[in-house]
Amino acid sequence: MDSGEIPAALTHVYDASAERAHRLISRLQKKPQLVANHHLLSSQSIDLVVEAASQDAVRDAALSVLQNRKDLMIMSAGALLDESVFAVLEDACREFGRTIYLPSGAIAGLDGLASVRSELEEVTLTTTKHPDSLRGAKFFAAHDMSADEITKPTTIFRGPARNAVSMFPANINVAALLSLAGLGAQRTEVSIVADPSATKNSHRIEARGRFGRMTFLTENVPDQDNPKTSRLAALSAVEMLRRICSEGIRVGT
Ligand SMILES: NC(=O)c1ccc[n+]([C@@H]2O[C@H](COP(=O)([O-])OP(=O)(O)OC[C@H]3O[C@@H](n4cnc5c(N)ncnc54)[C@H](O)[C@@H]3O)[C@@H](O)[C@H]2O)c1
């Protein structure tokens, strides 16, 4: 947007940390206005609010955005695995005639998976990360274990996406997206491998059903500006924004 590549303008920014908001604004040529809270965001004359903050931000602000008749893009997709949050937001989209966009984030293949949703029998996700990327997850406290103890590739979790959410809340957006596009959080099987030699975050998705089989593998490098996030996740948000803002020929389902 700032480069003019996407026909849209970033007009307002809100971040709970004013310092981080200022840091972002300082890097942009066309300066958006900084607002003091999310109500001031959703009450502006804008078309779309992009959430790239946290699951709390979705819980706190998403409904008000829709009620103010703005569309919403959500990066913290894990928030939607809470069935009550999902139901409230889905109802609000219908009532206020708005759309919530969920970019594919750090994975590929959601288009194919959603296309065969009615024929799916099994979906599995194997996420492999360096133990440092998993540090701080509730899982370690619950199992009286430390990420430092892992010296070789180890499958530390295997279970439904629903359980992965509670054990690895900060690493679960991918499992949430997969669940929402496919078989739901109870029937999407997740394995998490901690690998001290991993230099990339990888996600392997396998799906099977009447349609045949699909396998998707993404091996993500960290984003240059934000090493916690995969570069693909940021690029997928940009691509979705481009689609929202463009008319004409659309490629892909
Ligand atoms: N869908 C995906 O594949 C995918 C991939 C990467 C990250 N994510 C998610 O996107 C979100 C942002 O990721 P990030 O790496 O940029 O995080 P980050 O921590 O680098 O930045 C988040 C920013 O949002 C602000 N923030 C947090 N909660 C807020 C709130 N309630 N109200 C206002 N501001 C708030 C923080 O101050 C911070 O500046 C996270 O929830 C992350 O899990 C999703």
C-alpha cells in the first residue's frame, strides 16, 4: 500500500503499545493517523480493519468493527476456534452484511482443502519448529519439561487441533485455519515436533478422502522485520488485501 502497489490507503493505526505504533508509522512514507483505542478505529470512515495483534484483540474489537459496518481481516485466527467467539462473529457478519477475511497465513492449500471439504475423511498437520520458537507454551509447564531439554527431533504433542490450542496458544493459527477450512478442531490431527536443528518453521498437511489425497509442505523463513512470524504469513495478508482491493480476473479458488 505504501509503495502504491495495492490500490488502498492505510489511514489509521492502533496498537496497545504507542511506541510500537510510532515505530511502524515512522517507517511509512504516507503517514496514517494514530488512534488511542479500537473504538476510534472502527468508527472512522474506512472500509476494512486489519487485525495483526493478538487473539485478545479479536475478542475485544472484532464485534465492534462489524457493528460499525466495516469488513475485517484477522491474522490471529486461533481466536475463532472458541466456538462462542466464532458464532457471535458469524452472526454479526450476517446481520451487518460484512465479511471476515482469514488469510492463509503460514500455510498453503486451504483453497484445495475447502474445495473438497464435503469429501474429507482425514486431515493431519505436522508442525516442526526449533524448540526456541515453542518456548513459553503452556505445554512445557503442564508436562514439567523445558524446551532446553530437547536435544534431538522430538514429537512433543499429538492430538486434536482443539487440544493443541490450549497447549500452544501462540503457535496455533495454522491449526485453526486448517480446522476452519476442513474438518473442524476435533477431527484435525496435529503433531508438533521440536527440532533443535530446524532452521525453518515447517508445516506438512496431509488430507485424504473420496476426492483422493493432498499433501502440502511449507518451509518458512522468518520475516526479516519480525522473526517470530513467517515471511509467508505477512505475504499472504498482502496478497489477500490485493484481492480485496482489485477487480478483474481472480486466479485460484
Ligand atoms: N495466521 C497466521 O498464519 C499467523 C502467522 C503469524 C502470526 N499470526 C498472528 O498474528 C498476530 C500478530 O503477530 P505478530 O508476530 O505481528 O505479533 P507481534 O507481537 O510482533 O505484534 C503484535 C502487536 O499488536 C499489539 N497488540 C497486541 N494485543 C493488542 C490489543 N489487544 N490491542 C491493540 N494492540 C495489541 C502489540 O502491542 C504488538 O505491537 C498474532 O496473534 C500471531 O499469532 C498469525
